[in-house]
Amino acid sequence: MTLTPQHCAINTATLGYKEPIDRVIDQIARHGFGAIAPWRREVEGGDVAAIGRQIRDAGLAVSGYCRSTAIPAETAAARRAQLEENRRALADAATLGAACFVIVAGGLAGGSRDLADARAQVEEGLGHLLVEARSLGVPVAIEPLHPMYAADRCCVNTLAQALDLCARLDPDNAGGIGVALDAYHVWWDPDLSAGIRRAGRERRLLAFHICDWLVPTADLLMDRGMMGDGVIDLGELRRNVEATDFTGFAEIEIFSNRWWSTASDETLRVCVDRLRSL
């Protein structure tokens, strides 16, 4: 089946935060996409309920809300403050009608070299946040990031690790927690296919993000590729995801100096073209 824009979401990071969220919503809807995934920087401080209404009135779903405040911190007081930030963001996700709240867990606490402690803090923090997630009806989606980010952005680095964390926090599979699968971060993993099958069996797959890995890569954060410009076998990845009976949107998320300097309408036009041609 051809992947049409209606089956896809645009993560607003793809457009580089150049324009206010009300204009971005209209642009994404005009190009025929089925959903949007906004970022907190575009929503917080505004009328969240009004933003949610505009999204719905434009005929869009909200595939996810990005993203959590880092969980590990140097002190108990800082951890409590960060938990409260995440609780407020989770409430905003519910107001927007988001399918999930994306967790980018954070790396080492400041001044620390203790990766095991950072991961323990993530598990404890998610345990607290899971209670809120179930109450609000918005699951948290742990997004494993490429190991190059373990120190500063995310100490959850493989799909298996994220699924193990879900299993410990939700052993009865009562819901409220799962994973966000981002092609950029997981494509290299030799156990990826098995992990996707496991995510399907355990009903943990909440989000699917697509972009490409360029060779050479000029910047490990800001040089993601448009689909088809790199080396990821996105067709095979999509087939593996669809085999799990995943019914969510394929969410285009591209951090890129090139695409951020391109007019948003042109970026969206190219996204549509690549979905039809790949």
C-alpha cells in the first residue's frame, strides 16, 4: 500500500520552528497530512485548549507531543521539579488529544559518570509519571536514542532496553507506557526486527518516526536526511512495523540545517513527493 500523506504526521521539528503554531497547523493540513506532532516550545505559554481545537478543526490528529524534560538530576529537589514539569506537559498532551507523550529520558546527571544511576533515576521517574499517564489517558512513549546521545540526551539507547523498562514498570501490561520507534536512532541495531516483533506482541508500539541517515553525516544532531536521501531501508522498517498491526501514523521528524533553512511549504511538498515515490 502506498504511504499517503493522510497516513502520515508531520513532527513540527521538521519545519524548524520558524513560524507560529497556528500557521504551522494550517500548512500541514493544507498539504494533506493526517496528523501533527507539536513541541512544547510551540505550545507552552499559549492557550493549549485553543491550539487543540484548531488542530481538530483542521482535520488533524495529534500523533504525539514532544517531549519530556530530562529525568536524571543531581539532587532530589531537582528531580522533583523536573517531575512536576513532566506532569504539566503530560496534562497539556491530554488537552491537545495527543496519542502519546514522548519521553526523551535525559543522560548523565550534571557532573556524574554513573550511567547506571542515570538509568535508575529514569526508571523511578517514569514510575511516578505512569500514574499520571493512566489517570489522564495519555500513554508515555519511551524513545530510545542512538548511543552517541547516552551522556547528554538519553541513556535509553536500544529498543530492547526501552521494552525491558516498560515490562518492569508495567508487568501486567495494563497500559500507559510503551515505546516510540525512531528510524534515525534504531536503524543500526542488529536486533531491531526482533525488537519490533516483541513490541507488537506486548502492545507497546505507540509511535513510529521516519527520516534518513546521510552518509557522510555533517552533524550528528542537525543533519538528518529526507526520506530516500540516505541509507536506511525505510521500506523494510515500515513492513516490520505494519506486521505488528500498528495503526498509528508514520511521523516525519527531520532535524536538519538544510531543511530548516528551506521554506516550510517546500519542505512539506518534498515530504509528500517522497512518500509517493519511495
